Amino acid sequence: MNDTKRSKDQLAARVARDIHDGAYVNLGIGMPTLVANHLPAGVEVFLHSENGILGMGPAPAEGEEDYDLINAGKQPVTLLAGGAYFHHADSFAMMRGGHLDICVLGAFQVSATGDLANWHTGEKDAIPAVGGAMDLATGARQTWVMMDLLTRQGASKIVERCTYPLTGIGCVKRIYTDLATLECTPRGLKLIDTVEGLAHGELERLVGLPIAQA
């Protein structure tokens, strides 16, 4: 396999490239927060955080952090002109009411047909912490997942059927990974793009599932 992989910032830039002008977007905890730093110039995107912010900007410069202004992952953020912060209940009303165009979430597993498992691995002593993931996954018009394709053990995070507790059923539209971008459909996976040098057959071998070509 070609060793070329998207770095976390390259992956964030790849996600950002597909966000349309005027979109209302929630960025989940972890890797998805990097997308805020890569939105193209000239494209107006309204970033939402479930703890009650609309109009987030990129991360603050070092030394300019304001820890009274944080995202859902407790990371300091900036607020663009016209941005606002508000009650948690109002934020969840936005999420549940279908007012977000896109949410970008991390995941432990995604099935070929778009089932999402991103809050619990099923380990006996793990602390359940679903947060707003279920609300986002089913409330947003499109749910995109951003993750590494493989676990540290080399297993695919894209599976035929999720073995971890589900966050949502058939909710994921696209999967953005360090090696390829895929679409989830009722008939299974469809290829959008891969990193340079990764053959289609090799990608299918890594994932362990058939992937339709565009």
C-alpha cells in the first residue's frame, strides 16, 4: 500500500472543501473541530456548538484564549462578528429541530449503510457519555464522519454491521478518512476519492467490503 495518508489538517481541509456557502454546521468533539481552521476564504459558514454558540471562528492565537468562550469539547474558540451564545436548551432545539445543514462527528464504527457508533465501545467499566451525538446524528440534514480508516490494530472502522452500541441508524451520508472519502448508501459504500497511489482493490481489501466506483 502507498504510505501517503492525509494528515489531520489535510483531512480537515478536505471536509471543509465540501461545505457549501451559507451552511449551518456543527463540529463534533475531537478531530472535527479542526475543520473550523480550514474553511475556504469567501465562503460563509455558520458554525454551531451544542453548548450554545452560533458563529464560531477558528481557534484563537496562542496567548489570546478566553476560557469563558469554549466549544463542547472545552476548547477555547473565537466568535465572529454577528456570532451569539445562548442557553443549552435553545441549542438542542436547533439540533433536534432540523435547523443544521451538516454535522461532522468522529466515530468508532460506521456501517456501509450509514449506521453510526461513536459514543461507547461496550467495555464493561467505560462511562456512558453520549452527550448530544444522538441529537446531532438524527437532527442534522446531513451527518458526515471524520476519522482514521483503521484502528491502531489495523482493523477497519468501516464495517458491514456495527458491533458497538449505536448512536443512530442509517444517518451517515459521507465518511472522510485519512485514506479515502466514501458515501454511505442503502446499497452499501460508494467511492468519492482516495489519496494518491491507493488502488481501488487495495482500499476494498483494507475495508473488507465491496466499494462501488463513481
